[in-house]
Amino acid sequence: MNSAKKVIRHERLFKMLQRNPFLTDEQLAKNLAVSIQTIRLDRLSLNIPELRERTRPDGRKRAGKAESH
């Protein structure tokens, strides 16, 4: 995979989730024209939690605590 393409996709993914954290992996995959698995791998590499963690009121705090252990 072209790394420039990947960087652009990561930027778009991050911006999309900043605007709407309720987007599902399926919606993200469709908007970015990639597979759901690619979205999941991208989220992992960017430390972006899955939907249920992103949308929890204290999800960011929990995600931060999990990373610090």
C-alpha cells in the first residue's frame, strides 16, 4: 500500500470521527472506500477506540487509563 495514501486516509478518518464520533466502522469504510477490517486496523494504529468506547461519556478517560497500565 502506498504510505501517502494511508496517511491521507488516516487524516480523513480522524477528522470524520472528530466531527461525528457516532459513525460506525461500516459507515467509515463506505465513506473511505476501504474494508471494515482496514478501518479497524487504522483505528488500532491511531489509538482510536471502537464506537461504544468513543460514545461513552467517560470513554476517553477509560481508554487513557487502559493505555497507561
